[in-house]
Amino acid sequence: MTDKASQLSSRFRGYFPVVIDVETAGFNASTDALLEIAAVTVKMNADGMLVPDQTFHQHITPFEGANLEPAALEFNGIKPDCPLRGAIDEAEAMKALCKAIRKAQKAAGCQRSVIVAHNATFDQSFVNAAIERSNIKRTPFHPFVSFDTTSLAGLAVGQTVLVKACQAAGIAFDQKEAHSALYDASRTTELFCYIVNRYKSLGGWPLPEKS
């Protein structure tokens, strides 16, 4: 299948979906540290089905003056000072991410990237704050549009919690691996692809041509 409807650039109004998951040292994007970020791009295969593509992952050093909430660190198990994390400066990580996404976005023929995440407002707020602190002027991401898999999963499978939504969709989920940005982003990508592809298989996409 090579028709226009099978192309990613035609599926989401020119948006390039990028699945994001972050691990942080709190809930306030302006004051609390971003500690880990993972991003997964998607592509359409020859049958017009959405599948995972490239993965970006980085542990991040807390920005200068960042707040580290003990409860948050206990929850995600991250030790910010541990040298084994291989963490890099926030600006370095965000610049590399934006460069990689711009390249993938261009290759897909899309005009702007859109963040896909589970409870997307949270992840988007931390991405936007980190981009601003990094003084990045050419961000590929739309500043406020996002695709929230919490809402999509509630509609598609009747579940809003990530692990339960994945289980309902038949996607394996190891709760011991949860709260790792890389693992959660990977599962969220599978869930997003499942929902989009399921809608297509039910006849919801492509839209019928207007007479």
C-alpha cells in the first residue's frame, strides 16, 4: 500500500507523533529536576499500520538549583548522584533530542512534532521547561498540542492506568520495570500503535471520501 492514506504525514494533520516519558524529582516542571527522558518515534509499515521506530534515551543531571523531592526519588528509585547512571547535562540531552526528532520529522514529511504520553500534560510540561532552560529556539514540538494515551485508552479499552490499559490490549507489562522512562515509553508506544491500528481495522480510517 503506497496511497496517501497510508503515509504518516497524512494521518495526523501533518503532525509527527513522538512518544515521551520522563522521570522527575517532583511534580513542578519549573522547580523540580528532570532526571530521565525517553522518546520513541513511530512510522507506518507497508500495510499502513503504525509501528515503533527509533528510540532516544538519556539520564539527566539535575539542573543547577533544581529541587529534589525525597518522596519522588523514593517512588522512582533514582539516585541522582549515582555515577553509574551515566547522566549528562540537561541542555546537552535536550539539544540532542530536538536534533534527532527534527531529522526524523523531516524524513517523514511532517510539519511539526506532537508529544504522545500517558498523562501527557505532565510530560509535556517538563519537556517544555527543559527546552526553555536549554535556550533551544528551534524546538520541533508543538508547545501545547499533545496526544494523551490516558484518554485514548479510556475510550479504546476502558482503562486509564498504563499497566491495566496495556493488559487490556494484550501488551505484556512487567511492573518491576515500570517507572523507567525507557520502559514506560516503549509500552506507551505499543499502546498508542495498538489504539490507532485498532481504529483502522474497525474501518475508522482512512475516512471515506466525500461525494
